[in-house]
Amino acid sequence: MLCDVVLPREHTDSILCLLLTHSNETVVSGSKDSSFAVMSLSLSELVFAKTEHTGPVTALCVNRSGSILATGRMFHTSAL
């Protein structure tokens, strides 16, 4: 249900990875379209989206407080 309601509108290709933050209030998705999106579950809206990579986003990690997000893709590229 979550993917049907919140996520597909922010990506133009398949979602490859999802991350639920420690607070259970935010979901981050990484896509084959080279973008990632940060969604508020309580508000059911986009908080932030960016096309940061030159290829599919395949890895996501966030610190416990939710203040730092790391994204990664194949072939050893990452962004903070």
C-alpha cells in the first residue's frame, strides 16, 4: 500500500531501494532513474528529491537522528 500511495509519483523508473528512518516517520527511496526521494509518512508528501547520481541509486543509509543521508550507486559512487 505504501508504494502505491506515496512513492511512484516521484520517480520515472523502478524503485530499487527503500529506507525507513529510525523514527518511522520518513521513507527514502532510490530509483533506477538516478534519483532519490525523501517522503514524510505523517504528511504523505515529498520532503526532498534530487537527481544526484549518473546511474541507478542502489543504496541508502541514514544516521540514527535522520540528519545525514548517504546514497550510493553501482561502480563506487556515493553522495552525502
